Amino acid sequence: MNTALPTLIAQARGGRVVRTPFLNGDDIDRRLLGGDDLQHKIAGGFPDARRVVLTLYPAHIPEVDSGVAVYRVTPEPGGPGWDLQDLGVHLKRLGLKDEQLGDVREERGAFLVAATGKAAQTLADLTELGGRPVDVEPVGESAGRGSKVREVVVPSMRVDVVGAKGFGVSRAYFQQGIDGGKVRLNGSPARASSEIREGDSLSAEGLGRIDFKRVVNETRRGNFKVELDVHK
């Protein structure tokens, strides 16, 4: 990893956003990540993740996604119990690349799986695993943290845009929740085109609640940096 890191840093300083596959966090030489012209984000989906993704980007970009999503995979009741080894075997049979899978944790009869790239999309689309029906629910890019104040950059104040960004899910997935009546703005059913303002509360069944705190500033590209209090 350390051999390739200087090359990635040079690419980021040249104006690109570059991202590694999942790797051991201890292998990252953080001494190389300094400088006013470079920003970085290290994310593994869990506060204490062992496997992480490193994203490097130039200083003029205000914010980038971590590239990591966490999914709660719950096997349908009635079959034999699974442990982490069982889940690993079933995931391997899907043909998912190891470099796109991060840490996996057990959680009260379910499993939390960190993923990126095509592996994340495959997990999001799962309805069956190992011949057994499963329920898959995105839980954002950081699992197990409870309430967290986040600053994100959005192109507009639309509910579907801010909600998807705040919860760390795809806009298409969040739109499904809106269409199904599972998203509420200040207690009333939300529309995708509704605008969210300072002081508003946006709740989504299965995801949590976002309290819109403030608009921090407007970027040079006409986007908005906003501060959200995200409860999961």
C-alpha cells in the first residue's frame, strides 16, 4: 500500500478524486496525508473498522462521499441459525470481490456488512442469500454511531436530495421510501420536490431522522454545504 500511496496522492493533488479498495487501516502511512493542498477521508462503515477505504481529493473540493455503505442483512426466521462464517461462505458464492467488502458484524440475528462499488449494489439488490430469503436494509455509511452532526454538500434543498445525502443512501432508494409513504417532513408525508429548510425535521422509516440545522455556505459551483443532525 505504501508504495502506491505517493502515486495516489500525486493524482489527488493534480485535481482528481481517488479512492482505494478496502485495505487494512494499519497499512496506511498517515504521515503522507498532510498538506494544505490535499484532503482525505478514511472510512470503513464502523467507528472501529479494521478494513477501510481511503479517499484522497484536492483541497478545493469541499466534500466527497466515503464510498462505503453499510447494509443490514437479516435472514428470514425459521431456518438454521447463521454465524459470521456461514454468511462469509454465502457472500463468496455471489462472486463479490474481497477488495469491495469491508468488516462484517453480527447484530441481534442480523449482520451488518460494509461494502463499496459493485458489491454494495449487489447487496442492495439481494432478496435471497444461500437459498434463503433475506431482508436487506441500508443503514448509511457509518453504523453504530447514533446521533451525528454531518456537513454535506447538496445541489438543492429538495427533500429527496438532502434526505439521500444525509442518510448515506442512493437517491433512487430514498425515492422509493417517499413513494411508499415512509418519509415525513415535519410529521406530514413528504414529496420529493418539497424543500427542506432550517429547523425542519425529516424522518424516514428504517433510516432514522434528520434535523436540518443550517446552511453553512454556498460553494463556487452553486452547491450548498449544509449542517444536519442525523439520528439513526
